[in-house]
Amino acid sequence: QGADPFPAAPPETLEEIAQGIAACRRCPIGCNGTRAVPGEGPARARLLIVGEQPGDSEECAGRPFVGPAGQLLDRHLRQAGLDRASIRLTNAVKHFRFEPRGKRRIHQTPTAGQIDLCRWWLEAERRLVKPDMVLALGASAGRALLGRAPRLADERGTAMRLADGAGLWLTVHPSYLLRLEGAARDREEARFQDDLARLRIMLE
Ligand code: URA
């Protein structure tokens, strides 16, 4: 890793970021043969949503949030009156970390070190997109934005501010909701919806 430092000058366009992440081999995920998934959405957006990393569907499509978690997110965005087309969506980690199991690729959470390394790209994207608000979905996104492990239980629902002045709002990752069933699923989806509804009010 030390042999391949980040360039001294950060990327000046989103296209440069897309090319940079595609060529990035600074951590083992970048070397696993998968394609990097760049952020998607307007180059200047008031809201930036940050997930953890592309999943199996996203790696195949080369686009963020197109699989089951993305579909659930889309439904909640619509319900909260937030228009996906006006939002920029990206991930804390740009490649898909997985464990092969037979023909399947099973998601593996990126390590703190991998998130911290990939943060350089996220910071570059934030500098260009200049969002007013950033929504972090889950602990990996929270870590990438705060530079430390978030305390989701306390910090969820608390408006925070990043060093550049953008607002930060933390909530759970939609994949967490997909793993729940019955009453717990209904309760947590309602809380998630409430987080998005409050975010929409902050954007008004
Ligand atoms: N989960 C994420 O965190 N990001 C995606 O792009 C898809 C699923």
C-alpha cells in the first residue's frame, strides 16, 4: 500500500474520481477483481446519501443501490417525498468485499482500515458535490464521514455538522431492515421513514 500513495492533488472532476477508483489497488478489496462502483446522481446535489459498499447487484450493474437494499431505499425515499433523481448516491467503499461460497458471493463488511483508506475518495467526492446534507446509512458510512466509529444509538436522529459545514444525519442501513421480520421489521421501517421525513424537513 505504501508504494502507491494517493496523488498529492485531489481529483478535480467526478470523472477523475471514477477513473481513480477503477484503478485503485491500495487495499485488498480493490485487488479482488471486481469493478469499482462510482457515485451516481447530479454533480452538484443538496443531498448526498452514503452507503457501505456496492453489493452483488451493484457490482454487476456498475451502479449504486440497484439491488434489494436499493429498492427498499427507493421506496422509503419516495414515501418521504425525496426524489432519487435529485440526490447523489455513493458508498464509503468503492469495491465489493465478499466471500465466495459456491457460485454465490456473500457480502463481507469492510474493515475499519479499509473504510479509512477509501475515505480519501469520499472526501474528494464531497468536495466536488458540495452537498448541504449528508445522510449516512449505517455504521460503515458513519465511520467514513466522521473518521471514527459512530454511536448509532445516540447519534441517530441528532443533526451533526461535518468540518466543511455540511449537515450530517445518521440512520440505519436498509440491509439491516431487510434482515428483520414481522413486527420488528414494521417498527424499524417506520423509524427509518421517520428519519427520512425529518431529513426532508431539514432540506426545506
Ligand atoms: N448497499 C450499499 O451500502 N450500497 C450499495 O450501493 C448497495 C447496497
